[in-house]
Amino acid sequence: MEVSGLIVQLLNGLAGTSSLFMVAAGLSLIFGVTRIINFAHGSLYMLGIYIAYSLTSWLGGTALGFWGGLLAAGLLVAVLGVLIEVFLLRCIYRAPELFQLLATFALVLIASDAAHWLWGPEDLLGMQAPGLEGAIPVLGRMFPTYNIFLMIIGPLVLLLLWWLLNRTRWGTFVRAATQDKEMLGALGVNQAWLFTSVFALGSFLAGLGGALELPNEPASLGLDMRIIGDAFAVVVVGGMGSITGAFLAALLITEMKAICIWLGTVQLAGLQIEFSQLTMVVEFLIMALVLVFRPWGLLGREQAASRNSAPVEAPIRPAGRFLQIAACLTLLLLAGVPLLEDRFPYLMILTQDALIAVLFATSLHFIAGPAGMHTFGHAAYFGLGAYAAALLMQKAGLPLVATLFIAPLFAALGALVYGWFCVRLSGIYLAMLTLAFAQITWSVVFQWDSFTGGSNGLIGIWPPDWLNSPQAYYYFTLIIVAGSVLALRRLLFSPFGYAMRAGRDSVLRSDAIGINVKHTQWLAFVIAGLFAGLAGVLYVYSKGSVSPEELHISKSVDGLVMVLLGGVQSLLGPIVGAFSYTVLHDYVVGMTDYWKALFGLVILVLVLLFPQGIAGFFAQLGRRFQARQAMTSKGQP
């Protein structure tokens, strides 16, 4: 660990700050004005580097062709951002915030397969910048000349954005919109075109940030999901709406990664610590620390309660006679699935996967809907339950029944620890902290090769002989899932459930009547983690293996999609959403190699047609029908 190596790594960190800052600045601008969590922002970065590759290759290796290609890539991504805002996001601005997240997630799927179709699955390495191909000596080590340019471009973009936001009329409107966009509209400012211009600028920054990385990084299909996590971390650490804060946060994160690379492997008190592997999770460690001690970020300000333009949620009512009969008939149909195995051999496997997804989605809905706590890291508890069951069986030799009771307790313990910090926050800050904790958990599992199997996971986790047949394990899963869903539903109509829903609707009134809202939410967090862990146990025995992918952010997003697809305001939402998502995913995957794009289009159609979710839509129809029947019985037309 030479000092010269540290200096060069720190300089590399400075170079990496520019692109990360531009992506995060664009994301911060879009969220600050539109209040949309744009999950597709990473896709714009990915498309920027792909378009830059094509343009620079087509225009040739001249300086004009290269730099013109990078700038044109950013402008083309800006045009794409305008089209997304005008034709999609304008239709859902008044939808619940998490439903907007579902729409932007669909765009991620579409953009990923669009890039796959246009550029293929292979990584594409672009040309070097003309005139900046070489390197200069720094303390006896060679440092790329192009990285010096990147070190300059970041602060330059920061100054330009500061001037734009603080010295122009448009910037005044943007800053006003971040404070109170309803009041801005009342003063006569055209909010629609302001939103469009902000989205165009944010998209341009993301596209240009990707294009500038072309000489250093190949264009690949995984860039979208990788960069969006880093960008979220930068925005939260720097402070929502603070461009200077985003730059400082990007600088802090990239430099910490550089230091971890420089440290490498260190022997400390007989322990071998792989600091280089912390680069996968250092941004989430920093984000977790900042959110715990300063939730509004380094340079951010405490956010006032936002005026939610989404429809007010209707009270949750117990199931009527019709729903009770329908539930019994559904259970009978599910119990009859194994009888159709000869004609439809895959139906039982698909239904079993859907049942496990139902339990996972219902546990997420328990805190996302009635408790009102948005979480992006629910997969952590699913994965903890799955890994605990696998390790208890392999390392301790415990039977399935014992792991079924013990493993979910480990997930509940994780929720107990994480929830203690999370329930002190709300809104986007709460969601980001859950994401940070989940990614930290994933990183530990991914890198602990000697205990968890690392990236290979654990295999050979099969049920005992009395459950070894597919039919026996299917009925076992059906009984556990049905009982768990019923237990969660009963909890919602218990005094604890009413206290939880009261805390969601009004913290001040709940405190006034003696409800300890934070303790109630904390307990709800633990209960949700327990049942998510139980779903993980059922999953690991059904597949015979578990891998770190079960704790990754993509798994958490899958759960959110299930809940939102069914309807977060309906108790049937997670059940309908889980079955719909599982069946649609399985059916679409078998139709085409570009199943992600098709699946994304299906989700977009459902978002536009059913803004309250599938179950929410039919529940709304039912209420309208009952109201019309009541009016008819009273003799009114």
C-alpha cells in the first residue's frame, strides 16, 4: 500500500465523480420538481453510452466526430426523456407515488430489451478520445489523460447548473416548484412545460454522463441497474434537491471506493478483511449512516409534508359474504390443481411459485399499504429466511419442521434491527434506508464464501421423504400460505391493526389518543419480516437451492410490482398481483427472447388502464354498482 498508489486511486475517484454526479443531478432535478421516483433514469444513462458508441463509430475517429457524437448522444437521450414525460408520465402524475414507480420500472424492462435488440448482448468498448489517448506520469505511475478531462468536466457542469438554477428565470421556477408546485401553478406558470423541460435536462445529464464514460467503460446491458442504485445513494446522501450536495456526495462515494481499492486485503487482529469487495456496497453504507443521523442529507433541508394529489384511500372493510364464498371456492380450485397434473404437468409448479409469491407480496403489502411504510428492501427478509433455513439444515442438521419455525425468526430479527432505524423516517427517506440495509445484507451474503457459498449460493436443500413428492409439498405450501395470509388479514382487523392504520392516516391524532406510532410501526416491520422469511423458507425447499439473487434489489422490485399491480389500497391486491405477475412473467418469457420488453409493455398497459391496480379497479366497480343499486332501491334514477 504505497502512497503513490493512494494518490492515483484518489485521482481516479475524482474522474469517476463527474459521470456519477451528472446522473444523480438529473435524478435530483426530476424528483425535486415532479416528485416521481424515476427508476428508468439508469436506463437513460445506459442508452447514452450505447448511442455514443454508435455515433462515434459512424462519425469516425476525428475530434469533431468523437466529441460531437458524445454531445449528440446526450441530446438524443434528452429527446427520449421528453417523449417519456409527455406520453406516459403526464398520464400518471396524479397516481400514487409507488404506482408511478411501477410505470418507470416497466420502462427499465423495455429499454433493456431495446438495447439488446439494437446492439446485441456483447459488451461494446468504444474508441479513445482523440488527443487524450495517452497517460502522464504521477509519482512514478501512469495516469490516463482522459481522466484529467473528466476531473475538469464535473465541476464545470456543477457551475453551469448553479448558474442556470440561480441566475435565470427558468431556474427560479424550478426552485419554486421544488418547494410548492401547486402554488406555482396558481401563479400562472405552465407546470406541464416546466416538468417537460426539467425532464429533458435531467435526461440530457444522464445520457451525457453515460456517453462520457465510453472511453473508460464498455457499453453493457447491466449498466442501468448498477448506476441507478449509486445515483439514488448520491441524491439521498447529498440531500434531495441540492445539486451541490449531489456533487459532494458523488465525490465522497467515489473517493471512498478508491480508498477501498487501494487498501485491498488487510490483516487486522488475525482477521483478513477484503476492503476491495466493499466497493460493491460502500455507497449504501454511507447512505445508511447519513439517513440515520441526518435524514435530509448533507446539504438538504427537512422536507415539509407533501400534498399528495392521489385519491384518498377508502377505509378497509372486512370481507362480505360474497368474498368469503369466493375465497372458499378459490381454495378448492387450488386444492384441485394436483389432480390436473397428467393433463397440465407444469400447472402445479407454476401455482406453487405463485403461492410463495403471494405470501411474499402479502407481507410487503402489510407495511406498504395499511401501515403506509414504503420499502425498497423487503427482499432482505425473504433472503434471510431462505438462507437461515438452508444453513440450519446443512450446518446444524435440523429437520424441515424445525427450520420452518426457527428460520423466519432470523428474518424477524433482521427486521427488528433494521426497523428500529427505519421507522424514524418516512416517505422517500424510509424507502432509501430500507434499500441501503437490503443491499448491505446482500453484499455480506454475496461475499461470505466460506459460510453462505458466496455467489454460488447453497444447493441440495430438499424436503424430507414425507414431503418429497411434488403433490405433498404443494399441499404443504398451500396450507402454510393460506394460514399465513389469513393470520395477516386477522391482524389488520385487530386492535393492533386499527392502531397501525390510524398511525398511517394521522400521526398527530394517533399520538393524541395514546397510540405509540413508532412502536406500532416497528412491530409491523417485524411481523412483515417474519412472514417474508417464512416465504423464503418455502422457496428454498421448493427449489432446492438459494443464491444471493434472492436478496438483491431486483427481488424487492418484483415484490413491489406484485403489490402495485394488484392494488396497494386493496387487501386482495397482493394476492391478485402475485398470481398475475407470476403467470404473466412465465407466459411472456416463453413467447420471445425479448420477454422483458413485452412484459414491460403489459405492465404499462395495466398501469394506464387500472391506475388503482387490478383488484382496486374491480373493487371500485363493485362499490359503484352497490351505490347504484342503493339509489335504485330508493326510487332515484
